Amino acid sequence: MYNKNLILIIIAQIFGFTAAPVTIFLSGIIGSTLTSLTTLSTLPTASMVIGLASSTMIASNIMSRIGRKRGFIYAAIYTSVSSLIAAVSIYYGDFLFYCLSCFAIGNGLAFTHQYRFAAAESVSEDMIPRAISVIMLAGIFSALLGPNIAVYSQNLIPEHTFVGPYIALSFMTFLPVLSLIFYSPKNAIKSKKKIIAGRSYSELLSSHRFSQAIVVAAMSYAIMSFLMTATPLSMHHHHGYSLESTKIVIQFHIIGMFLPSLFTGRLIKKFGHSRIIYTGILFFLLTIFLSYFETTYINYLIALTFLGIGWNFLFITSTSLLVISYREEEKFKAQGFNEIVVFSMQAIASLSAGFMLTLVGWEIMNILCVPLSLLVIFMTLRADISEKKSAQIIMNKG
């Protein structure tokens, strides 16, 4: 399965994706120091997600025209510069410019999230779930690398605690360029006509598997982002846990997001997509149960780890479903549509997290995630029933 392209993508993923855990870890806390309005403290985090969501179709379109290689390289440089702007904004205490820099970092992450599609395109069809799992597993190194370097670099600029971490982030997000210059994608787009070929969006959505893949990915990201964004603020500001304790919980959450990738691909191949989706929902429900009853440190730690595991199962499975539900000529169209739906939902969830935490509290926030979990179950059941009916019709005709 492993080849040169996949290895280069893994290296790029490790360093490029550090922008996400560092910003998730610090942006809510930094926001609370730059604005007196508690409900706006998570706006930088939400700005990153909005920047990601608003750029997904653009990222797909750009790469369909100039290729994945140049698209990934330009995005890495852009994210590196955006991180420097964030450092300057924090230094001068400018909340608006910090939000804008987080938005720009999100723009770059829209490209980084497409590493998983590049990984899927680097292997044969039967290896797609494992390739996606491997590229997602690289995120665990980002989770360990990013926040730790952020903590160790906090005294880089005296009397400006959070400037150093973003200077370090600028360096880390530039490193993918050094590996991507050797990347040689197999399936370059050869003509503009090929980009717009294939079925319409309505025809794509009429496929129950395609719509299931999008809904599962969107709901998994919405639930995960809604609770994850609120966690640092809930722990550090509402319940008085230290920055170090908060960091550990976020790191365990991100480890939970990516460590299961060691075996998620194999589990999908052995048990099928639907069973892994139901297992992911079970982890989400356990998260909600634990978070609703207690706000102890150990409950935060276990609940956020389960939240990460549930997301991993759901997101890898939905991505695997997506890449086998469209034709080759439709891939940029289908991928772009999927990304904008998924990350728009994530943006809404992140943007509302701080407000909802202040309005209803941590416990009720968790209960609000139950209907979204039930929607995933419904879409999976519908797709399974539809597939069985189609198979029965084919058998009867035969």
C-alpha cells in the first residue's frame, strides 16, 4: 500500500495539520484575553472553521485547475504567513485581526483536509479505507507536536505569552513545502471539460449512499466541534482547571480522534461501513452521558477521548463511503460539495459553542447533540434498506 506519494502526504499532514490543534487549544483562551465579552471568546476558533468552510469549494476548484501539488504548496505558504499575522495581532492585542488571521488559517486548512483524498487517489480501491486511516493517523503526531510546541514556546517573546506559539506554528506549517516538492500526483486533470463532467448535484444527492456519507461526516464534525470548542472555556474559565490540565484533555481528545486510525480501516473492511457508524454513535452517546452528570477532570478526560474516537469512526467511514459513491470525473465536484456541507456545519457548531455554553451550560450542550446522533442512525438505516431493496430487485430480475 505504501508508496512515495503516500509517504510524502503523511509528512505534509503531520506538520500542516498542526494549525488545527494549536488554534483549537489556544484561540478560545486568547480570545477571552483580547475581548471583555465572554460570548465572543470562541469567535477566533469559529473564525478558523468559517475560513475552512468558506474555502472548501475554492480549494477543490483551484486544485482541479492547477493540480493537487501546487495547490498544497501554495496553501502551506499561505498558512505560514497567516500564522505570523496571528502572532503580530496577539502582540498588539488586536482581537479583530486575530480573528481574521484565524479565518486565514482556516483557508489553508481547507487544502490540508484534502490530503485524505490525495491519499485515497494514491492507492488501489480496496486499500482506500486503510490509506485514509493512515493519513488520519498522522494527525496524532500533529496533536502531540502542535500543542506541546505551543506550550514550550510561550515564553519566546517576554510578556507576550501567546505570541511565541504562533511564531512556532508559522515554521511548522511551512515545512510541508519541503516534502510536497517531491510529490507527483497520478491523476492530474487534463482538461477543463473533465472538471465539470458527470452528474448534477441533485443527481448525486439522489444516491442514498452519497447523501448518507455527507450527513454522517457533517453531523460527526458538528457534534465534535460543538463540544470540543467549548471544552477549554468550560474547563479553564467556568470550572477553574489549569491551562496544563486543559491541554492534556484536548490532547487526549485529538489522540482519540486519530489513534484509532491504526485499525479503523481494517474494521470497516471486516464489519462494513454501517456497523462502524453505529459504533461511532455509541461513543458519542457515552460522551453525552458522562458530560451530563459530572464535570470532574476525569470525566472531561474520558468524555473528550470518547468524543474523538466516535468522530474517527464516523469520519473515516463517511469518507470511505464518499470516495466510492462518485465517478472519477465527478471527484472534485463531489469532494467540494461534501467539504462545504461538512465544514459549514462545523462552522455553525463552533460559532454557537461559546454562546450556548454561556446560555445553557455544559450539561445541556451535550443533550443538544442527541438529535444529531439520531439523524446519523436514520440516514444509515435508510441507505442500508435502499441497498437491500436494490439488491433484491437485481436478484429477482436475474
